[in-house]
Amino acid sequence: MISADNVTLIRSGRRLIDTITLTLRPNTFTVIIGPNGAGKSTLLKVLSGEIRADHGTVLYEDRPVAHMTAAELAARRAVLPQSTVLSFPFTALEVVRMGAIAHGSADPGRSARQALARVGLAGFEGRPYRALSGGEQQRVQFARVLAQVPTATDDDGAKALFLDEPTSSLDIGHQIAVLEIARDFVRDGGAVLAILHDLNLAAEFADHLVVLHQGRIFAEGPPADTIHDTVIADVYGISGAVGRPPADRIPYVLPQSRHR
């Protein structure tokens, strides 16, 4: 569906991403992990068409992303950036409505309300965006993404969601809720690419896990094959961290236990 072939981006003589080849497929939740500065957000921006690679190609089906208009891209994918700063006094509804308008909704106000309700923000429509907490703002932005791409597929094919640290400002309950919505999108036939720092959540939700390190893909595959001591030690510099509970005096929370 979306493929990158030997993509490289160079800034100030440094290869931020280096000869990366990656394919995002329908019905697949792809998660990128890696330390700060690994090139995760840069790769997401190249794949989503926000910035153009210096070398290599990104294709949406068989079309180079560089040849697609902003409107064509907006119809194929929606992007949740790592952070969003708004200077104008928009309400939550007005922010989400932008996504519905980009989709071409016949009733953008109704579509925006439905998206807000989906992320647990029904009743927040008239609240000033800048007065919301960081987590609430992030969920409003996620609702905007859902309003822009309300269905995982249509007559033109599968759609994609690009989510850059979608759980960074959220409590654990909302982290799981957001990722479950994204997983539902995948199950309905869409593709999701998410950047996560929580390795436990990455291990639970990823169908395909990509470990990025110094601008290159260090490892990729199912979580069981990629999250192990060797990879974590080489990439994060922490040894003996996988599959071992901490000392008795340190409590730990394992969200996956909710399935038992």
C-alpha cells in the first residue's frame, strides 16, 4: 500500500534516515520504537509526504508521494503530529471540524461531534482548545485525525493513520483506549504507523515492529522476535531488561494483564 525504497534524508551533512526500505500494509499495525534522535519522527514525515526524501522513493500504491497533491494525500492518510500549537482561540469542535472538512463530509459538525465522542470527549465541543489539558488536546487532535479518515477503506482502497507518539500525554487508560481505536482501524482494513516509547504497549499492539537506531532499521518483525535482550542492550544501552520482573521493593504495572 505505502512503500519506501532506500529512503535517505540528509540535513547539515547528517543522515537523519539512512537507506530505509519499509512497507505499510492494510490490516497491519506497524509500530516504530527507538531511542531519542533515532529518526522516528523524520521517517514518519517522509512516509506521510510531509517532507521529501533526498534519495529513494515513497509510493502510495504505484504513485510517487512527491507527485500527489495535498488534497490527494489528505484523502489517503491522516497524520497526528508529535505536538500541535494553535495560536487562534479555536474550540475543540472547530479543531476536529477541520479534519471533517478535509474529508469532504457533508455535515462536518456532526462528523466532528461523532469523532469527539469516539475519543471520550463528548460535551467538550464548546471548550477552548488552549484551555484543555495536554492529554485532552492530544485526544482532540486524534479526533481530528479520525474525522479526516473516518473509515479504514473506501472505493479508492485502504487508508492510513500516521500517529507520532499518540500516547505521550495520556494516562494509562486513555493510552490503551487510543491504541485500541487504532487497532480497530487496522482490523477494518486500514494501515497504522505509530511511534511509541512504551515498549510494553509496542509489544502488545504491534503486528510489525520496527526498531530504529541512528537513522537505520536495526531490527524488524513480530514483537516476539524483535524485543529481546540483545536488541534492547544494543539500542537502548540497558541489559537484562526483557522478561524479568524488577526487585521486590519496586512495584510495576503490566497493562497486558487486563486480558487475563
